[in-house]
Amino acid sequence: LDLNLYSIIDSPSSAWYIRLYSDSDLGGCFFTKRSTSGILAGLASEDSDLMWANLAASSTKMGSNKKGDDDIIGVADNTPEAELHAANKANKCEAIPLQEIFSKILGRIIKVSHQVDNEAALKMIRKGYSPALRHLSRQDGLSLARLKEQYHSGADNNLVMEFCPTLQ
């Protein structure tokens, strides 16, 4: 049995961009109290508020650090740190690869609009450093600096990170 998923975006491809959402829930796992994170990526159009040609989605439990785990990151101590982990994973695993693929398909650099719902995490990413997160491992500290460089360095790479309020 073959199944296919089709999406129709009723606008010219020149108006298309990738909309990416990353979110986390501090201590979201009922049993282990580990933080959970989720990523959703889709194709959207400048002509419409709708996004939808779904490209990728994932959900992860953070912090197991067991050998062979796909998601080797530390346990988050606070919500901005958990959001930082989710944003970093979304950037590395979805934003950059999808931008490269669609840029080749469309023959232009496609914009990626990365939506984050935590203003404190956004401020840390804009600075590239946070005294509140000075305890981060070297790997996580480098992730924060990398996110700043990719989204806020002024480079014309069409990567944009924006605040997206969570609806209750």
C-alpha cells in the first residue's frame, strides 16, 4: 500500500518561504521529569497566513545521554535553556538542511522564519551569551554562539528568528 501526502499552496513559488516552529516544555515528561521539545517545519507563502505543506515534525525527550541516543543534550534547568536546546536542534536538523534543499529546487535562497515562543531565550540568542546560563557545557555554549551568528550577524543568509506568542 503506497500512501502519498499532497499539499497545494495557491501562490507563486517566488512567495514561498519555510516557517519553522520550535518549542519545549521544561520537565514535560510525566515519568522522568525530563524536558521535551518539538519541531514543526512547513512551506508557507508571503501571500497567506496559512502554512501548509508540512515538511518535517519531531518530538524529543531531552537529557538521557545514553550511548547510542540520537539526542545527546543535557537536562535543562530552566525554560529558556530548554527553549535554547529546541531552537538549536531545529536550526541544525531542519532549518539549514531544508533551506539548502529548497534553495536548489527554487533557484534562489529561500527565507527561513524560525518562530520561538520564549522572549528570554530570544534575548540570549541575540546576545550570543547569557550570564544566567554560564553553567552550560562547552557544546551548549557554542550552540548559543552559533545561533547568534546564523540569525543575528547581519549576514544575508535569509534566516530570521522571531517571537511567536503561545496561544493558551
